[in-house]
Amino acid sequence: MKNHIKVNGKLLQTNKRFSQLKESQKNWIVAELYKLYHNKMKEKRTTRKLSQNDRDTVISTLYEQIRDREIWIPYGEVKKFAFHKTTKIVKSFEKQYPKLNEKIEAEHAKK
């Protein structure tokens, strides 16, 4: 039991991996990550990868939502997962919002 701790009467595995989550939990996390990242990209008016501070903000917000749903997974696992998904998220933004993407690119070209 060296990799477990007891929190609020529940036994939690401290070295849990993302792959060990239930499929419904994984799907929810992925959907929330995409939604939060896309919203931040719209807010920052960019079609490129977010800066380190913005990515950390997105990941922290996501982790708070994960904790609110009582899904236990280490922060490092969430951060690692989000980092590996970044390129796919940016590409999906380009496909999902083509007109917004063109508008933002035009703004950047003027500068």
C-alpha cells in the first residue's frame, strides 16, 4: 500500500496514470481540455500554440474541474496529457473555426 493514501475515507492511488481512468472519465477530460483551450485561443486571438502561462492556466482550470468531479489523478499526469494533445487541439481549432481562423490570421498579417 505504499502508493495509496486515505483521503476523506477513500483510498486513493498516488501513482495513477491517465490510461487507468474509466473511458467516460477520459472522454470528459478530453472534451473539457479542448473546450478550455479553444476558449483561451479565442480570448487571446491566436491560432498558434498558447504561451506557457496560458497553457498552465488552462491546465489548472481543467484540474480544478477534475477535482470537483471527484476524479483523482495526479496533476503531473494531466499536464503531460495536455502537453501531448496541444498540436491536435490547435489543428482542431483551425478546422472547427475556419472563418475566425482566417480573421485572426488577417489581423496578424496587418501587424
